[in-house]
Amino acid sequence: MQDKLGKFLSTQVSIEFDWGRSDCLQFLGSWDRFLTGDDRTQHLVGICSTEQEALDYLAGIGGEVALLIDLFGHEHTGEAERGDVGLIPTPKGLLGGIYTGRLWVSRFPGRGLSYVKAKADHIWRL
């Protein structure tokens, strides 16, 4: 997993945050495609172009947890392991991230890829 995750992250460094195209959800989808070949978030590309549109969409489908359960199945109940995806708490709400083994990495608005030390509220193993 270490080599795959490192290789994947190296392909993501220069990609800027863009709502509905390269946001935190599409970051998880890109990892899913890289790791498994599945394309579970492709149908969501372009569904929003602003933060408010994203929040409205999430509210309409029951929130971030409901969306990720729909995409990745039931949550993992154990501790996060390298390569797991999850929802990490931020001051603005939950954000999709990938666990590196020590930190969570995600694509943040206005910052690109960022690493944070946090405990995920919800975890999925791909």
C-alpha cells in the first residue's frame, strides 16, 4: 500500500481544488480508481461549482456520511489504516480524506493538498 499511496499522492500535488471537479470527494474517487479501478464518483463530476451548491447537494441526499456509504458501502468499524478513506472534522464540516498512516491528506479549498492530524469520524476501507 505504501508504494501505491505515495505514487498516487505524487500525481495529485499540482491539482488545484475546484468544486465538483477536483474537490475532496473527487480526490477520494481518484484514489479509488487508482487503487481498485472502480469509478464510483465519476457520475458526480460537475454536480456543483460552488461551496453552496455542494452543501445544497449534500443536504438533499442526507449528508456526507450517506453519500460515502452509497459510494463505498458500510463504514469500517476499526482504526484507520494506511490507504483508508474517511471523513475528517474541520471547522467548516466534514471533509473527505485519505489516511497516510499518521496523517489525513485531502484537497482543501484554496490550499490544494494538505495533511492534517485528526481522528476521522467515519472510515471506509477500499
